[in-house]
Amino acid sequence: MNHVGINITGNTLQFVEVVEKNKIYYLENVDEEQFSKPLDFQTDDFTNVLQSAFNNLIDRNEIKSDKVSIALPIDLFRIFSFPIESQLSKGDLQEQIEWEFSVLFPTLSFKQHIIRQKKISKGLYSYPEILVIAIDQNPAREIYNFLLKNDLVLQFIDNAHFASDLLIKRNNTISVYVSNNALSFCSYKNNELTGYRKFTADDNSKLIEYLNTLISKDENDFDEFYIAGDTEFNQLQQEIEESLKVSFKNISPFERIQLSESFLQNSHYLNRAMLFSSAAGICFRVA
């Protein structure tokens, strides 16, 4: 199945496409378009800005797929977690999620949000948790309509960090994701999520302090460290590595996929590939 992955940041639309030939997937397109103005998902015209950027992309790239998945900025999601009791029924859990949401976001409507939940296994803590990921229905609906208008079918919407992490090993692993307005942290053990935290973009010191606390505990036993993002993060990576005395790997999203015969090796592919991990991760998700 041919498939397009798009990562929407505050300033850019990143685009990755794969095509299937004889049951083998090939990289067909990698490109990026700057928005005419910073994207604000709360305004009525954000899809007009999106459409203009998309038009420029498809003028340069012939799209061979009608199926698209979208990665969205970390700060667009409202994310929280709480300990889960094993005896909770599915209905009780839903009620608990709604109650937690109402406490944390008393001015917002739970029913106006799309809710996804992930289990956080025992790891950082001695108990499992539920991670709740909520996004306002309005921008999600507008994105769906935007794709429909362009004769495209929405497959998945995901958080940019989770999309990027689809490309890494997740065994005794820490990953950090850097975007314009937020930083986030995930930890994994045996391919299961064991921790998540989100920080504002200017909270480098808090992120480093948090990472230092985790890494210094022998029982956590992390042996893989990744840092990724859709904006330049070299300075933050250097700061983290110098503070923690640990080397963080970068994700090379296209190193394991063959190029199609028509693929154009532009500057994004050649010089900035590591900034496309979210677009690639969400693209490869069904590939």
C-alpha cells in the first residue's frame, strides 16, 4: 500500500511518501514546505495556511498515494497519567479518565476531545499507570476535512514523539523529542512504555535534572539513548550529553529503505534527514 506521512509543526509541513512495488516498499518523496505564517490550530483559517503549503509541495512532488497519516505537535496534546488499579473495569477506567481530565482542565469539555490511552508498565515506578492523550476535536476534524478536500484518506493521527519512536529500539531505552514549543521524554523496557513526561521548550534544565535522576538509579539500567526532533537540537543534545556524561544517538529515518527509481535526493534528504523522523515514522507505520 502506498502511503504518505505528514508531520505538521508550528512552522513547516514535512512530507514523506513510500510506494509499494512487488511487496517491497521504496522511498518516493521527502520534502518540506515553510508555512506563510506560524500555524495556529485555534484559528479558523489554519487549514488555509496548510493548504497553501500543501499546494506548493504537490507542485514539486507527484503524490502516488491517497492514504495519509499525520503527526501533530507535542504541545497540541493534553497528556496526563495516573496509577491504575488492576480491578478497575473498562467502564470504571473511562469514568476515572473523565474525572482526572475534569480536575486538570476544568474549563475544557471532555466530550470535545478525542481520547487515546496507553498503558505505562511497571518500570520507573512500582505500579502501572494509564497515560491519557487528548486532542481537541476541532483541529482534528479540520485536518480530516482538509485531506478529504484534497481527495486523500486519513489513516492515523499521532503525537510527533510517538511517531518518531516507531523508528527506534525500545528495550531499556530513553528517548527525547525536541519541537519548537515543547520537549518530551519517553522510557521503554522490553518494548513497553514505562514513562512519559512533557516539558516546555525553555525547560532544558528541568529535563536534564529529570533525566539525571533516572539515569543515576542503577535499577533503571538504561543502555540506549536517543534524541530526535523536527527543529534543530544539536545545542540541546550537546548540553544533555555534557551534563549526563551519556551519548545520545540520532535517528536516521531513511537508512533502511530503498529509494524508488524516481526519487529525487534533495537537500532535505541529504542534509536534514534526522529532522524527518516523525514524518517517516508515521509514514512507515502502515508500510
